[in-house]
Amino acid sequence: MDSVFFYDFKESLLDNEDVKFRHFCIFGHSIHLVFLDSMTSKTDLGHLVIRPMLSATELPEDEEMLLEYLENSVISAADTKVIYDIEKAKQQLFGGCALIFAGNLSKVLYADIRMYPFRAVSSPDIEVSEYGSRESFIEVLNVNISMITRRLKTDTLRFENLNVGSTTNTRVVLCYLEDKAPKKLVDEMRKTLVSSNLSEIFEAGSLKEILQKRENTLYNTLGMTVRPDVLSSKLSEGRVAVMAEGSPEAVFAPYLLIEHLQTPDDYVNRPYFALLTRTVKLISIMLSIGLIGTYIALAQYNPEVFPSSIIYSIMNSAVSTPFSAATESVFLLLLYEMMREAGMRLPKSMGQSVSIVGSLVIGEAVVSAGLIGAPTVIVCALSAIASFITPDLYNQTSVLRILYIIVGTVSGIYGIALLSVFLFVGLCSVKSFSVPIVSPFAPFDKKGIRDSLFRFNYKKLGKKTADVNSFTGSDDEI
């Protein structure tokens, strides 16, 4: 006779065609096998579960001991466990495990024999580097964990399994080095994930928003990467990472502003070349944000700062076009955003065509028709190109660029200067889990400055491992 436990479980899944049921009668015991047709390995199911049960020479007469006997002496699967909660049993089932019910018992034995298709480990499409590792995370969490473990061969590496999302029950892993990461940081991130009230979690981007302590800030306080070598280096500096099943990205904290300028290639090239590339990226960030607004402010209010030849070109453009420089800039930026979205969403072959049409046909046509001046086109193009150098900051630079255009149009260069001071002061007040995001510059930290805008050589970097949680300005409160 079947137990109420199994009956309730079966009734809730009868309408799901992917759920398969098998019944066995072995030595007088009624045994039910439940598995998913799409996520369970049929080969492992037959060799590790069904065949050992049918080949068993004996089973205990006491039904209470049956599942434990199957777990310890019959079933060959590597991961097996007896559980007593029907909801946890469903989670294991929909995770690809096979469930074994026996008689009137109000418990179930699961065997992990999951198998589902996934893409192979390949080179990252983002965070591309010239040298170093060619591996990137994929959507299968166990594969991502193995890539981290292979790099950090230490007994202090910890992976904590959590289930997030009341509907999806997404498997989320908290990853850190026990001897490096502060306990308060680990506890705070664990508490935030467990107490999140979202019903659906499908990717690490949702976790990033959950973990963001200041939701109204414009700046990134959590980092994201698809490279296992990058994440391993972050963990060795005392950070805590979060990875989710079904997502190839990993979120980590604390995150510093200077990390937008750093790439894996910086640690392969000579220190002086790393200084050059990071300086170029810093300049490009400033150009992408403030170039258009500063140009409009100077052209409208202080044209005398330009050389006479450039003033002539600007004035000629203003006379020959019907719109102001601010209107032209906003139009070009909107056009650029539309072409960018079209290039991203369309197939690659068509996306390249959109870029060619936008740059050659539309860009040339609006200048030839006298709708937009050539100086404005050049300034907007320089700002757009500068934003490509740091793609992870694109969202912030796009918003700040519009803000600088508005302020430059209304208040001129004095408004631009005031806005820059306001943004810088606000930046200095932001912390990423107790660590100021402008560290190690404000406040200044001698240890952290070794790998900031300038990278010291490995003899000096190797003297002491950097720990971002001990930078000057970090406090005990997370």
C-alpha cells in the first residue's frame, strides 16, 4: 500500500508529462521510482539504480530500514541521501535526481544522476584578453565550481549551496576563502540572499541587484566577471563571490572603481605598459562622460578659448545648421543608441550592415544636408569611441553624458565644474560592503597603491598578498 506521502507527491505531478513513474515489487516491498525524462541520465538510471535494486540478494524485512539499506548497500550512485520534506524532494527531482519511495514511509531517497545538454567551455566573448586563460564560465554551476577549484587548490576554499527564488528555487553558491574573507561579509551576503523575497531568479544579474546595498547609487558596488582566472584572483584578495545555476556570470564584492581599468593583460605586459593602458582608459572615461557637455558649454558661452581656426568652423557650422549644438548632440546620441541596439539584437551579419549604414550613409547624409554640423559629429563620435574602451561602465557613462549635456547647455563651464565636484564627492561617499570604492586613493592606502593606476613589479607585489577589506577607510560595519 502506498503512503500518503507518495500519494500527495504523485497527485501534484500527474499533469507533468516530463515526470516518469516506475513501480517495482522486490522481496515483498513496494518501491516507486520517479525521475524526469529530460534531465535524468537513462544510462546511469539503469546501471546505478534499477539494476542494483533488481539484483539485490536480500532486503531488510523492517520497512523503516529499507531506504537506508538501499542507500548504503544497493544503489551505486555517488550522491544519495534520505530526505523527509516533500518540497525538498521536488527540488531534487526538478534538479535531475531520481527519487525512490518505499511502502508507507514518509521519506524519500534521492540519487543524483542528472544529465542535461550544455555548451562546452569556450573563450569569453566579453573581457577578452590577448594573453592568459581562454576559459569562461558556462551555465552549469558544477563546471564553474570545478574551474575555480582547479585554480585554488586549498582546503580553505568554501562553496555554500543556497536556494533562492520561491518559484524557481535556483541553486546559488556562495564562494570564498575562509582564511581571507571577513566573516561579517560572508554572513551579510548569505543573509541578503536567503531573505530575498523574489519569486524568480534566472541569472546572476538579478543577484547583483539584490546584493546592492545602495539601490539609488549610480556607481557599481559589485563586480561581475565571466572569467574563472579573474574570479580566482579576486577570491585570493578576500572577496566573496556568488554564482547561480543557469548563468555564466559571477558576482563578487567588494568592488573598487580602479578595477574598471584593470585587465588580465596588465599582469602579462611590463608595468610601464600597464600604466599607459590604464591611463588611456581613465582618460577615455572622462572623455566619454564630459566631452560633449564641455564642448557645448565652451561653444555657447566661452568660444574665445578655442583657436581662431576652430572658432571659424564652429561659427560656420552654427550658421549653416538649423539646430543648436545641444539639440544636434542629443539627436546624434539617440541615433547612436538606436544603431547600437539594432546591431546587438539583430543577427551578426545584419548587425554589421547596420553599423555600415549608420556610419557612412546616415552620418554623411545629415552633414551634407546641413542638418548637423561636422564639429558636433566629430565630438559625439570621439565620445562614443571612448565609451567602448570600458564597456562595463557603459550604462553609467550614457546617463552621465546626457546629464553633462543638460548642465553644459544651461550653466556653461561653471555648471560643468560644479557637477564634476558634486559627482566626485558623491563617489567618495560610496562604499562596497564597508570598503570605499575609490580605494586605495581616497583615503590613501600604501599597500593598495601597489596595484592601482600603476602596477608594481612582481617582486614587490609578491611580498604581501593584498586584502581589499583591510584598506584604509574600511570599517567593521558591513
